[in-house]
Amino acid sequence: MSEAAIQEAIKAEHVFMQDDIERWQYEQREKAIRDYISGMRSIAARRNETRYGRKGLKQGLNKVWKEQKPHYKNLKKSHENMI
């Protein structure tokens, strides 16, 4: 990324952060994505703990992350399209 592009992005971010409503909407979208991912991991961890006991917890989290990664990428793309 060129220095001019970086400067332009910084300027755009500064303007964006000046608008309270847009900043609040952005923060809410980011929070929703984080909450969704956290919830999915929690559900999967509980499910795997029930199936495999505590020993399977880490294994279950890794499995869920692999399964949910494509969904996270789709959420991230849709979020970027909103901006």
C-alpha cells in the first residue's frame, strides 16, 4: 500500500469517526460480529464437552473454528460492503 493510500485511509477514518451516528453503527456491527463468533464457540465447546468430556474441549474449539471460518469471512465481507 502506498503512502498516499495510507494517508487517504487515515483521512477517511478521521472524517468517519467525527460522525457519532456512523461511528455508533460501526461499533454495533463490530460488536454483533464478535458476539456471534463468541456464541458459536461457546455452543460448540459445550456440545463437545458433553460428548467428549473436558479433554475434547480444545479439540472441539479447533473443529468449530475450522467450520465457522468460512461464515466469519462472509460476515467480514458483508461488513466491508456496508462501509
